Amino acid sequence: MNRWLTAAFLFASAFPAAAADQIKLVVPFAAGGPVDLIARTIAGGLPAKLSADVIIENRGGAGGVIGTELVAKAPPDGRTLLQASLGSHVLSAALRPQLNYDPIKSFTPIVFVGVVPSLLVVSAQSKIGSLSDLLVEAKRKAVSYGSAGPAPP
């Protein structure tokens, strides 16, 4: 199950996407991050396979919600693809119950493309040595954290 939570998937509003002059691959995060790098790697070989130009469009914001919603509302003609991730499909759904799309029903999975590892780390000077220690500390007092993903609303 954990592998599914950390996996990146390529989703499409419809399949196949053959014979289109142009296909848009939406990355719901800023350029240069792991999801974007995976999308650019995949996109390099797609024009020859699909006989179409592949344009990557980074539509970051709201923890992946903006770009993901764009694809969910796109015409179901297979010309708009989404490079989905844990952030766009699991975290956003868990933290934002009022999404304008269903992370499962609004998309058709096309191909599993990889795993992006995630780490939880603390300062070496802290007394925290395990997840249990972190949970105890978080219940005792407020903890601050940094994340590239969405924050609770």
C-alpha cells in the first residue's frame, strides 16, 4: 500500500491519445521538482510514439490542485494528460475535502512511471529518534515543519 502512496502515475482524461497534433502534459507543480523531472523525461519519447507534439505545462499552486483540476475539467479527448503524484491525488484529497474533482473517478490511470522517495527527518540535536518520539513531542507542544506539499487549510 505504501508503494501506491509514494508512486507517481500518469493519468489521462481519456485514452487513447493517438493522432492528435498536440498533447498537453500538465504538471501540477512548479518546474524543476521531482514530478516535473519525471514528466520531462517521459515526454522526450512520446512524440515519436504518439505522432504528436507534447507540450509540458506547469500549473502549480494549492498543492497540485490547480493543475489537477484543469485536467479533470479538460475535454475527454486524450489530448490533456496529468503527471499525478502523491501530492496531487492523496494529500490534496486528504487535506481538502471540497475538491472540484474526484482523485479516483475523474481520471483513468495510464501507466505507472516511478517512485519518488519521501523522508521525514529531524535535527541531529533533537531528542527525537523515532516517529513515536515525534508524535509524543507533537502532542506535548507545537512543532514546526517544512514541506514542499500542501498544508492544511
